Amino acid sequence: MSANPLLHSYQEQANVWDEMFRAEGIRPEYRHFVAAIQTLPGEEMTRKAELAKKLFLSQGVTFTVYNSGEGIEKIFPFDIIPRIINHQEWLRIEAGIKQRLKALNIFLKDIYHQQFIIKDGIIPATLIYSCPQFLREMVNVDVPHDIYTHIAGVDLIRDHDGELYVLEDNLRTPSGVSYMLENRSITYRIFPDVLPKSHVRPVKDYPDLLFRNLLALGSRQASEATVVLLSPGIYNSAYFEHSALARLMGIRLVESRDLIVHNHFVYMKTTKGLSRVDVIYRRVDDEYIDPLVFRPDSALGVSGLYWAYRKGNVAIVNAMGNGVADDKAVYCYVPDMIRYYLNEEPILKNVPTLRLDDPDQRQHVFDNMARMVIKRTNESGGYGMLIGNCATDEQMAEFRAAITQDPRSFIAQPIINLSSTPCYIDGVLQPRRVDLRPFALYGPSGIDIVPGGLTRVALREGSLVVNSSQGGGSKDTWVLGPEFGG
């Protein structure tokens, strides 16, 4: 295999798990793909990479980066070499995510109702009540079918020894699924014969599964129910995704001005008058969703929506208040939640995490900052983070001061040597670090996880930050079926 110059020039990294290569050669799950590309001349691979860029450009697959107060729309960088997962490993990932999602969903119901997990001393009350994402307005609010976490995008990383860890659970308004779907569509265009021959499982069912789950949440019969997707509008960084999902599900994409609440029911304005809305898939954050209850200056929400929801006249996906389960300090306790609520051992591990409101743990972090990643507990997108081995003395001093002033708002984790995968860059294969975000759908009939997800890539050489807002890209994620025998 290594006779091909594309493979021969690939430089693996020391102490980094490589998704395609191992000491004995190419991993079994990659062999069919490598056999398909090893005879391709370099010009053909470059042509495929250029075709992918043109397809993304022509289809408007974009995201917005906010820099210096200006929104800059960019094409989402895509690498043509897929990330491939064998069938057995996927079964473990699937089981681990389902287990985790069940426990987190019970936790959210518990924390907003009886709070048994606090009374039994598993989680400190101060941790929950100090979380800015804990919504007191959701206390004793019953949600349809007791489901809070309808859509989750669980971030997985692999350490240098190949062990998988959950990095984040993303239970509020997770994004990226449209890129998963587009990546697969583009891959079919550039490698049309390789996917079926490799027994790659499809991801195209996601919009249908999501729409079925949304319909099932309505209080009226499915034939009468109306589902809409509520977007903040065209200036939102994920607007491409909002419009793509609405189109794929065949539902209306609406903004706040398109909805009105009357007598605690939600209606959509149409050319034929008002039409009742039963289910809202919202991509608007909690604090903006209803200016009468949360931020009064919000122009993105719908006045009266909270009370319509509280009275059970409309379903909102995901439920309000989920951010308490996304808090990075609460994340520490998810393995305990699994044991407490399910009486099971966690299938997937947490990254070891230190809470900086504990004086001993805080001192340990201060003494070892160069080996730590320090994160704000309620930031996302790669913001509010310090990677110790890349930080200056000045940056470390700033973080020490901020942590000392407000230790509850920070956690620390050891620097994980994210696994790498080959990327086709400048005409050669180069290793770049990756994570994986599978998407789970929790509906009245159970949890569905499409076999795949969004593999995000840190395209900057040596970088561990995969977020698109920080210069990252993505690649198609292939999950092989049992036919492959992997």
C-alpha cells in the first residue's frame, strides 16, 4: 500500500492515535477506501478536492464567524478523506450515548421537580442554583412526554491510547447536522462507487426521524399538527442549517415576527390568516425566547410563548432550561447520574475534570497550568478557553486572576492528545486532529442515532481546536455496516 506516494509521504505523529494507520499498517476499516484511492493520480485527488469546494460554494453551505463586531460568512472547509468507524465500535458509541442521554433527561426532570439527586447528596445544591442556565421558570413545569433532550449533539474525542471520551453533551440548540448531511452528499459526488462497496450506512434518514419525533409531540392528531422551525434570522451563524433542515422536513421556517400568541395558543401568520402552531423546533436561545419573561430587549422571541408552553398548548424542542445539564461543572457528575438513575456503569468515560471552586483542585491547577485546558463553564464554540502548553505567561496570569475572582465559572481538564486523521492538504496527506459529534434524537418512541455524525477537524497544523469559529473544518463520517465484518 505504501508504494503510493500519497500514502508514503504521510507522517504519523508520536503519541497520537491515528484513525487510519496503526503500527501494522492501515486499519481494516480503511483498507477498502485506500484501495480505491491508491491508484488515483495526484491531479485527480486535487480535482476532487476542488470539485468539493465548488459544490459547497454553489450550494451556499456556509457559516458565520463574528469578528470585531462584524459577521463574516465563510464556506465551511471540507476535507475529502472520510473518517471511518467500524461497526463494533459504533455499537459501543451508540449504546454509550443512549445511556448518557437517558440519565441526563431524567436529571433535567428531577432537577426541575422533586430534586432527589440533591436530597440524596449526589450533587450539591449550590452547584445547581449557581448555574446561570438553571431556569427557575421551568420549576414544576411538565414537558410533553417528560422529554427535555429531544436533540443532542454529543462531542466525542479519542486520547493517545485510542480510548473514547465524552467532551460535551450539547443539549440546548446543537448545530452541525446539516453539515453532516451535506458532507455525505458531496462525498457521493466525488467518490460515487466507494460508499456502496464499503457498506457505509446512510445518514439521509435524519430529517425524516426528526420530523416524525416533532409531529409526535403535538397535542393534536398528526394530520392536523403544524410544526415550524424558529430561527433568529439570516444573521445567525447557523442560518444555513436552519433553512436546510426546514426544507428537508417540509416545514415552515419562521422568525419571531411570523408568530403571535393569543389566549395562550401560538399562531403563525399566513396569507390566509392565522394558523395554529403545535410544535416549535427553536434555534433561539432560552434568554431570548420570550421578552415578557426573559430578556425584555429580545427581538428574536415571541411574547407570551412561555405561558403557551407552560399550559401545554405548544411543544418546544429542545425544552427550555436544558443549559443546566450543559454546564461544564455539572458535566463532572454525569457518571454519577448514570449510576444513580440507571444503576449502571457508564459505557463512555468523561474527560477527568477539576472543579475550580474546590480550593485543593484549584491550587493543583494553578501549579500545573501548562498541562491543563481551562474552560469557562458556560461558554461554547471554543471561546473562553486557555490551552496551557500554548499560553503565554500573561494569558495564564489573566486566567489565574479571573479564576480567583469567580472560581465557580471555570473547570480544568488535562490536555487530551486528540486523535488524528489524514487530510488532503496542498496535494499531500497530512495528519490533523479530530473530534466526532453524533446526533441523537429522543422521541416518544425512544432514542434514534443516525450512524455517522460530524467529524470536525483542526485544520491548523498542530492545533487541538476543531471549532469552525476557530478555523476548523469537517469531513464525512462513515460508519460501516455489519456486512463489512469490522
